[in-house]
Amino acid sequence: MRLDVWLDVACLFKTRSEAKRACEGGKIEVNGERAKPNRALREGDRLRISRGHGLTQDVIVRILLDQHIKKSEARHLYDDVTPKPSPEQIEMMRIDRAYQSASRAAGTPDRRRRRTILQFKRGE
């Protein structure tokens, strides 16, 4: 079974074309090797998916299907063995989210946003 098709069926990506782009961009590893979208996938293969901001998702393939199923049922196709994020990673994600929301705000930041930005810059 093709890797990009299974990633779509397992609801790890929204569409097959998105899964294909991730494979071509080197975001997917199968058993420690970069994988192309047409790579044959087998039960027991270990996938590592780069999700951005330095985060990865580790998955072990359990069942191969080529037809779409409900998202709640698709979670039974794999075992997610991603380690829990460390407290430092959680804090960095929180800071990044706050910074993103502050930078997306239109115009000059108000008093509350300025305080938040200054606190993050100081490291408080």
C-alpha cells in the first residue's frame, strides 16, 4: 500500500495531496529513512512525522486499509508512541502562541498586549 494513501486514510493528514507534499518535503521517515509518497508500507513499520516547531509524531502502523473510514475508527489503524512533551517544550509552545497572537493583532498593540510582549521578551 502507498504511504501517502495510508496517511490520508489514517487521518494523519487532511488530504492525500497534503500527505504527498509532506513526503516529498522530507517530513516523513519510515523506519528511520526518508520516504517517498509511493513507498510500500507494511504492518509494523514505524513512521516519524515532522509537525513543525521542532515537534514530531511517532506512529507504528497496525492495520492497512485503502478505503476511507470515520476519523474515530481511523485511530485504530496505528499506535501513537509519541513521547510526552517536556515542560520546557510546553512553555516554548505557549510563548510562541502568545507571540503569534500578539503579532497578528492589527495595528498598534494595546496596553495588555504590550505588557504580554514585554514579559516574554524579559523572560518572565
